[in-house]
Amino acid sequence: MDFATVKLRDGTELRAPMRVPVSCGKGVGQVGYQVFLQEKTSGIQLHMEAVNRATKLFFGDVETVLHPFGGLGMAAQCMEVTLGRSLAHEFWERDAECCKALRELYPKSEVAHVTDSFELILAKAPQAIQGYDVVYLDPTAMTAKKEHLWDVYKKLADVSTTYIWFVDSAISKWWLHTKTYTEFFGEQVAGMDTYFKAYDTKLRTLGLQIIDLCREGTVVYGVVSALQATPEYPLPIVDLRAGAAVI
């Protein structure tokens, strides 16, 4: 395993582990995070800008972080470099090569090789998810209709997780699925703004709300917290491509 430097807009520098082996026999959504770091770091640049932004805005006082989709630990590294201190991380990951890399990169953290992190949260709650300040829900691909997602949100709300980070790729082809999402949410979804308004409305039934949204080309990154005495949606969706990650 060798490394490449990822330099963020605020000067933060990260070390990206490159060319960790990928299983070519797996389809899209089944491979580990290392698929983005085979030859270049551009596939993670804006993702790390989003982590850097959320850390500055919300994660300043956190201590414990659960990564159910551990990947190569880049989010964990970004949080620590941004904060300038160590955090207690736990990683779950289904790709064996990613697990191997995580154990090398984070020898003091627990790394579990799992089959399905969503199902594990539901099967082991509340014990497996209790006591974390941040839970990162960032699988390779996820939308509001991801199997188990809303049951997972409920479990995280039940144990009073302070922050939930989520990744949503519905905007990549939302114009093909407006009818599907309108039926799913039970309210009109005509584009990105109305999709996340409906998403926020559904979260509020669980005692949660979206407190930040930012996007790159085809992915939106969101931060969720317990319901607060704040105005109802709409919430601006910050475009990371416009250089808005520096806070």
C-alpha cells in the first residue's frame, strides 16, 4: 500500500491509501471504497471537502465515531486532521481488503468484517450503536428508498445519536424517479429541493431533522441531528463544486 496526498481548499492535507486490491468479480455497489483510489484521488476530493465542512460546523466536540461502512478510513482521518486531535473510531466493513488496510492504518481501533451493516445495526441495536457521537451512513450508493434505512434512523434516534452523516445519490437520476419518490414520501417530489424537503419531513416523524446539506455533481451529503426548535425546511444545499467547503 502506498499513499497520495489530498490537499483540501483550506490547506488540510490527507494521506490517501492507493491501489488497495479490488475484487473485480463484484458489481457496482458491492466493491469497497478502494475502487475510488486506484490511480487518482479525484473521486474522493469533494467527499473529503464535505467531511471537512461538517467537522468544522458540527463535530468540534465529538469523541466517538462509528463507521458502519468503513472503507479506507478517509473520513476518520479527515475528522482528526481537521480537529487536530485523535478520536475513538470503530469500523465495520464488508470488503476483506479494506478491513486489512483499516487494521494497518488504525491499529488502535476496532475493525469488524461484516456482511451487511444495515442488518447488523437492526440485529444488534441498541448495544452495537449506543454511545457514539457520530454515525457515518455512507455506503457506496444510497437513496431514501434504501432497504432498512428508515428502521436504522429510528434505532439511531432511539439511542440519541448526536449526529448522523448520510450520503444520498438520488440526484444522479432524480428526473427518472420523481413518480417513485412522490409515492414513497406521499408528497410531491419534482427535484432535488422537494426530495430533501420530503426526506426532512419523514425524519421529523422520528424526532430527527436535517441540519446541513451540501453536494457534488451526483451526490448529496447531509448531517442529521435530534429535532430542534429551528425553522422548518427549506435548507440551502451548498454546492461544493463552487468552492463552498471552506468555512
